[in-house]
Amino acid sequence: MEAIIVIVGFLGAGKTTLLKKLVDNALAQSWQPFIVLNDYETAELDIAQLSDKLDKQWLKALSGSCICCSGISELRDSVNRIPKRTNGITFIEANGTTDACSLMGFLGVGINERFLPPIQISVVDVNNWQKRDEYNELEANQIQVSSILVLTHEDKVDANRVNHVKAELKNINSSAHIISFADVDIAQLPEVAPSNNTTTKLEHHKAHWASSSADLPHLPDYLCVKDICDALPSTILRIKGCTTVADEPHYVYFERCPDGEVYVRPYRGKPDTGTKLLTIGPGSDKTLLELVIKNALITAKKREKPAVCNV
């Protein structure tokens, strides 16, 4: 029977990074992975980054739907249509605001008998754990029915912080196995049982956030990336963008995480959705995005003008 591994965790915790590691691990041990990735508006943007590991026939993007409620039927149908493979394993990456308890309750019903009951892995950013203000409840909810809790960003904190987070995690989910990102091994997963932890229900509207996207033109320099990220309000917890920058021969992907850190890296291939700027969180609005992009380009043009020397 085929294992289904559901990866959840707050925005920017490191879900896609963990997914890539598990896929590499699976391929190295002759497993045949299938990936379903859910995100706001442009899941295709993220899943394309896995196309260097798997052929597109083994990748499925689910955009714009909440897979813990309205999108669960589409998710369930997508899973049931996955082709049978020798030594197959299915990974589902949920978006960063998913009501993880509801997701597992719904997903466990109606899955084909060839699949094992789904198990859930939560990715926990120890540096930012429970520093989400009004979103702390959602973050805590995401670990309640997970069998494994994977700790990320441990390099940014001391041992006291790690131990403090572990104690809080155990208090919420005493049956979960807590493991550091570096120690994750795909061989452990098919033997893990689904969680039977008692849960506290989340008011579901807390898992439904505003999101928006806008076309992103060519950016004349990398400072434009900073200008765009700086101009968007802190209420927007996640910013993603993909476009061409300066004279780079490849597309560039950038993101601002909830802690304010901005990451920039090459994007593999060409985005099927076209070049986009995506935001997640209160204040997300297409008009705002278009204005921020326009202002960043105006500022870039001013940078290009040579200084005038008045004698």
C-alpha cells in the first residue's frame, strides 16, 4: 500500500525545503514520488521548482482553494487519480495557513484502498515559534494531529530556545516524534502511524486569509526587489515574486518571510503562470501590488540617471 505524507506548517517555516529533501531521499532509495502542492493563487510557481527532480506528470499544483474545506474534494480526487507505481509514495504540501486538523479529518475519508491512512508532518520554525501574535493559535493548531514535528532554523537560536520550543510542542502533542531537520530520513515515514492526539478545534475562518497577485515586469536591478518588499506592509506575512532581473540569463525567485527576511535565488525554467508578484495576509490587494511595482520601477529609473554636476 502507498503512503501519503502530508506536510503542514506556518508560512515560511520550511515546508518546501523539507519536501525537496524527502523527494531526494526517496529517489535515492528507489521510491517513486508523486507530489501535490497547494498554495494561494500560484501553486504552479512553487511546484515548478521541483521539475528538475521529477517529470511534470508526477507533479500536481492546486491553486486558490482551501484544501482543508472547499478544496478537499479536488485534493481527494487528485490523490485518487494518482497512477499506481512500483514503490510509490505521495507527498502533499499544504499552504501555510491550513487548518491542519480539519484537513486530516476530511482527507482520511474517501481515499482509495490502495493508500495507507495519511500521516502528517509539521514543520516548526524554532526561531519564530509562537511569535506570530494573533496567528499563534493557528500555528499551534498545525501540530496537533502530526505524527512527526520537524524543527527548522535551529542554527538561529541557542539550546535553551530549542528546549523551550520542544517542551511547548510536547505539551500540545505529547505523542509526536520531534526531530531536527538534519535527521529526517524517508525510511522512517511509511512505518509511522497516524496521530490519535486529542485536538482543540480552531475557528475555521482563522485559516482563511486574503491573497492577491499581479503581473511582475522585468526588474532593472536587485534593489527593486528590496524596494518592493519594503513597501508592502508588515500585515502581509508572505511575499513571493518571480521575474527577470537586470542582465541575469535566468528567471529569479524571491520571497519575504513572516520574520521580514528576504531570500533571492535562481528560478529553474520558465514560470508557466507568467512572471508574478504574490502576497498572502491582511492588506493583500492587486491595486496595492501594482502601485508598489510602479513605484519601484520609477525609483530604479532615478538610480540610472547620471548625477548632474553644477559648476
